[in-house]
Amino acid sequence: MSGESGVPALEQRLSARILGGVIDIGATEFNREPILDEEALRAEYDAQVKALGESSKDIEQGLEAIVIDPDDIVLDLDYFVSDPDGHAISSILFASQADLEFAPGSNTLYGDKAAFKDSVMQVMIFEETGLATLQEVDWRPKPASSKMASSSGGGGSLPVTILGAIVLLGMRRTKRA
């Protein structure tokens, strides 16, 4: 809706966005890409991990239903994809590097908890205007962050050392001029 939930009421040149009861998308319209809400997606994943094994799940896929193992995570991507300009999402294409299943008719992603942790999820989102965006979610565990070297220890950051040398060289050249 124009003027609600962060959708601007005016277009780029400050004209009303609603013309004839619909949002005007013309040459001067600023159109933002569709968004995958990764934070909400991960929260739903975590909630389902806690509830694993409670009951089997059914996914409607066209005229048939897919029965999901009770130990699988099931994520309906339609709940986590939106368009900040209020357009309809026309399709979602999914690609992953792991053994996850995707039901394109319902845009539902499912698989074992371990399969999610092995995957880099790529979602191509198309909206009704033809605008598309590719977004990636890396489900793989992140390595523990290494501590930064303290000023009292030996060694330091190579990029910082190089930057310091460039600054010193620049100072020497400005003194000569």
C-alpha cells in the first residue's frame, strides 16, 4: 500500500504514486528489489529445529500432497519474501549446494537439519513488474572468530601495515614539494 509499511506515498519526482486506484510505475518510478527476510527465515528454522520429530507435515504441491518426514525442516519461502514497493511476487526460483528439496508450486523448501547446515541457499525472486533479485543465505556454520592481535603482541595486520607505509611515503613527498 502506498504510504504504509515503508512504501513511499510519492514517487521520485514527488508525484502521487496512486493513479486510477493502482500504483503508477512509470519511467520516473524508483523501484526497489524484492527482499528475502533472512532474519525471519533463520528464526523459523531455529523454531522448527526445536520442534523436530513432533509430527509429520504435508505440503500441497499442485493436486498432490508431499508428505514430509517429521525430522525435516519445512520453510515456505512465500512467508519470507516481500517487495518493499508493494508488488506481488510472481515466482521464486531456488538453488542450493546441498540435498534440500524445493516444491516450486508452493515455494516450499524442506530437508534434513544437516542438509541445511551444509548449504548455501540461493533464491531468485521475481515480482510482477519483471524486477528480479538474487539473494543468498549461507546456512553453513561460521568458524569461531579469531582474536585481533593486540598492540602488545608480535605481528599485526598486513593491510594496516601497507596503509601506514603509503601514508608515510605520502607525507615525505609533500614535505619535499
